[in-house]
Amino acid sequence: MKTGMNLLLWTTHVTAEHFAILARLKSAGFDGVEIPIFEGDAKHYSMLAQELVKQGLECTTVTVVGPEANPISPDPAIRKAAVERHKWAIEMTAILGGENLCGPYHSPLAVFSGSGPTEDERKRAAEVLRQSAEFAHKHNVTLAIEYLNRFECYFLTTAAQARALVEAVGHSNFKTMYDTFHANIEEKRPGPPIKHLAGHFAHVHISENDRGTPGTGMVHWYETFEALKEVRYDGWMVIESFGRALPALAAATKVWRDLFPNPENVYTEGLRFIKEMWAKK
């Protein structure tokens, strides 16, 4: 098991001004960080890769797509743009030496059709993501697609749907992931969906029900960790928390109040909590 910290707590674009944060996370005991891939070019991520090596940190990445690059759009030109967007994010991840590219890049955030996903949309998603998975294979990157809750998207909202998508894509470099925040909303209990995803997921987000410090809220943590051990999960566990420091991101994640005393509390107490829970028999 490897531990990471999602840098979206501080920024949507990691630059040299955030290198001190990387150092603090390394000192706290993290194995790596999760880097947002929302903008930037190869030169930028090459510079960042050098800093990660210097700090002794590994990484995973996270990205999203907008309506102009929607994988489930009926417009072939927009689906083509989705493949190109995926390829760019995969290339930047490879430059960073990233292991997994995570996120809900199956459909645009907060764009709703007024009904559930259609069979045509599922077919389009599988077609687009299969192309992206083949490109990821060439760059030694695993795609870990994220299902969200019903208030953030309509296309992929449960573990069962996520597994079905993985099976429809049918590529070794395409997996899903488990996020404790979204699952806490959409699943009845954590055990069954984690077991249902066994062999199909490659990443875990450790996120409290209020997006605050892990271990301080209502997520069924004991059952979560027991199930992860039962399926012999041995990948990344990345803390994902959101605050009010970035107004646009706070608005997107619906964070209207302070959920923790300070960022240090999130990553120090969160990491301690993960290690304590993982050590329990």
C-alpha cells in the first residue's frame, strides 16, 4: 500500500511556489502526491518531475473533461476531442512518471441530461475510453476512472456501473477506482461495492463524508478497510480533501464553510488515521 496526498487542497496547477508543500508532505511520511492535470505543457511537467525526484516522491495524477471534450457526446468531433484530451493528460502523466491517471473523465462535471445514462452513451464511452486505454498502455499509465455521486454527474455513479464500464472497455490499462466520499452517498455499505470491484479497481481516494479530515466524520471506515484487506488491495490510498482556499474549486465542490482547522491537520491526522486503520487486524 502506498499513501498519497491530493494537491487539489492547495492548487489546480502545481508550480514552483508549491515545492515547499511537497517537502512538508514528504516529511510527514507520504509516498507520493496526486497532481492535478488541468493545464500546462511538457516543459512544465518535466520541471515538476525533476522536483518530485529531488523530493523523493512518487505521483499519481487526476484530470477532468469539459463539455467540449465529452466522451459520451453524440457528436463525433466532440468525442474525438475527448480522445485528444485524454491523450494529453496521459502524456503529461507519463512525463511525471505517474502510475495512475484518476478522475471522472468519462463525462463532464455537473452537466446533466435530465435522465440516467443511455445505452448509446455507454457504447460511446467504451469506444472512446478503449482508444485512450490503448494510448495509456504505450505510456505505461493505468487509467483509473472515477465514479461520482448523483449530484455531480449522471453517467457513472455506482460501483456496479463502474465495473460494467471496465468490462465494456476490456483493456488491461483501463480500471476504475473507489472514492469513500462518493460511495458514502451512493452505496448502501462499503463492503459489497469494494468486493464487487475486486480485480477491477486500481486506486482509492480516502475522503471523509464532509470532505474534511479523514476519520472525523460518518464514513464507515472499519468496514471500508476490512473490505480493502479482504480483496487484498495493495495500491494507492490518496487523501482527497477540499477547502475554501480556491474559490472556483470550492464552488465546484460545494464547500461553503471551513471543514478542518488547517491543511496540516488534514494531511497529518489523515495519514495517521490511514496507517492506524491499515495496521488493525
